[in-house]
Amino acid sequence: MLNYEKIEDINIKEKFINDFNYIFNKLRNQKEYSEITFLCVGTDRITGDCFGPLVGSRLIEQLKDYNYSNINVYGSLKENLSYKNINKIIEKINKKTITIVIDAALSKEENIGKIFVSNSKTILGKGLEKNKIEIGDISIKSVVAKDYKIAKCNFKALQNISLNGVMTLANIVSEGIFDTIRKM
């Protein structure tokens, strides 16, 4: 289960912001790009998997009053981006883009409530034993439940997560991303 005290700890927020700023700015200096694309993966039908769509909805809301014509956000509570429809979006992505994939993750119990940022591709479908899709320049993963290494158990775990905990993690990530974008 998510430990709310651990999630709300200022150190989780600071660590995410520092990690994301470092990796994002390093990539911006190394890669020629004309767009930034956020792929917020998940579905609002499963509480543990709605992390990505929550972040996407928040980013869309935060960005609407700014003129960021080179930023695309796919995946929200209104229009889910899932394993089933992501290939259509992948085809639309400009080759000169920084692609940031945001998704819920399963891991060891001690990692629940942590947010991991890496400069590597995200592997979609791994936790539920589907064919794997690798995508992205930056991966943001929020660990919402324990990985039981059995698809049926993992699916059940994702269905029994507290929405409050997932929303807390989504708020941390969307605020950190928005803060970074405003400073560009």
C-alpha cells in the first residue's frame, strides 16, 4: 500500500524535480529538437494505472494559458493513452522531438511511493506480460504497487490502490514538469 507520509515528504518532491531538471536539461543540450511530447500512459478505469492520465490532465490544464505551441500532451483522463492505442500516437510523433513517457509502475515493496526518472526508454506492457513496446527519451515512473511477478496478481493490485495516493504522486510530477517548462 502507498505510504502517504512518505509521498508527501518534501524530499520526494525535491528529488523528483532535481532528477527531472538534470536529465531534461542535459538531453535538451545534447539533442536537436523542435518539439517536446509527453506520453501519459494509463487508463482511468484502473485506479493504480490512472497515474499517467492524471499527470496528462494536469499538464493540459497548466499549459492552456501559455503559448507553448511546441509541446504536445497525449493521454489524459478524458482521452486515455494505453497499450491498445499508443502505436497510433507513436506514428504522429515528429522525429525531432524529446519524448517523455509517464507511467505507473510496479516494483519492490520498499519502492512504493517513489518516483523514478531516467534517460532511457519506457517498456510498456511489461507488468501485465504483454508484448513489449519501447518508447521515449525520458522515462518517469511512479511506483504505485508491489510487483508480484504474476499478471493476474499485478492487475488485482492495480485495482486496489488508493486514488488519493496516486493523485498525490501525479501532483508532484505535474507540478515539477510545469515548473521546469516555465523556466525554459
